Amino acid sequence: MRYPAARFTFTWSGARDRWLVGMDGSPATTADGNRMAAATVVVQYVKVRESAFRDFLGNNSPYTETVGSGRRRCCATGGPTT
């Protein structure tokens, strides 16, 4: 099952000492126009499955299993770690 509605990227900025956030190929910004940035990024590889819920068009709303154990990647100050 795939839900390719959005793609996020994280690019290290030594000048800002932060990971710059991108969404769908463009810089992600806050409501007041500032570039989104994070000191730490954690990526979870999770199972996504159909749920019992539907949207108003009848499309399934996915259920993402985020509790338990599994693969992850942590990117802290200066670069990725495992």
C-alpha cells in the first residue's frame, strides 16, 4: 500500500546547525514565511495498512502502526547516525 501524497527531505545546513525541511521539492516554511528546520530528525519505517475508516468520498483512511519496535534512522547534529 502506498500513499505518495507528500515527500519530505532533510538537508543539513552547517550555517544554521540544523536540518532544513523540504516538502514536495520546495523549502517547507512556517505560516510567517520562515524556513522550517530541526536539530534532530527521526525517520521510522512503519507498516501502513487499511483501517476501518473512510473519507467522505469512500476512500480508505490509512492506519500507521507506530507502537512497538522496528527499523529507524536518527539524524542528529551534523549528520546521520544509526
